[in-house]
Amino acid sequence: MTTAADIMHAGAQWIPATETLDRAAQLMARLDVGALPVSGADERMAGIITDRDIVVKCVAKGHDPAKVTCGDLVQGTPRWIDADADVDQVLEEMKSHQIRRLPVIRNKRLVGMISEADLAAHLTERQLAGFVERVYAKA
């Protein structure tokens, strides 16, 4: 059985909700990623911030990314998957919530992230087609 841990990109890092968007962008550049899980004051996941969020929800609206925090932009219920979940569970979580990146948790700790690139490298063409069809469907 292929698990989330088998297909994830290991070494994902949190960013605190209190951290500014310019710092988030710098961390994304250093790690060469397009998204970071955001942790709240309770050290639990508060959401995910993406490079697109920073551009569309901050910069494009004329806000200063040095003054807006990650916590200001995260919204909704954070989604994640256990490292031992099988790939069908991963796909269902991502498809049912139309998300493109999914944090992987083991023993309440962030251990990795699953992105579309990870899926493309590990899934069959049929599985990948089903994912794309559901995630990119207009709601």
C-alpha cells in the first residue's frame, strides 16, 4: 500500500501566523516552495499561505507585505492527512476539498507536504486524471 509518507515531499516547515508576508515569501524562496503551513499560537495548523495568496490578497490590493501577517490571510478549516493514510485517502481529501497542496502529519508533527508535482510523480495516469478533473472543476 502506498501511503502519504511515500509520496510526500519531506521537510516541510511551518510559519507562525504572526509572521509577516514578506518573511513568508523569503522563506518560500529559500525553500523553493509555493506554500507554507501556518501555525497558530497553540502550535496547531491554522491554514496554508501560498505565494498566490501573497500576490493576490496583499500586493495586488496595495497592502504592504511587511505589515500584513500570515494569520491575516488564512481562512477556512485547515486540511491535512496522516502520514500513514493510503494514497486513495490522500486523493479523496484533496479532491473533495479541491486543494492542490496537503500537509502530512505524523504524531501531531508536520513531516511533509503533498503537492500536484508529488502526485504526478507517483500516481497512474488514471488516478491523476481523476484528481485533475475534480480539483479543477468549477464549483
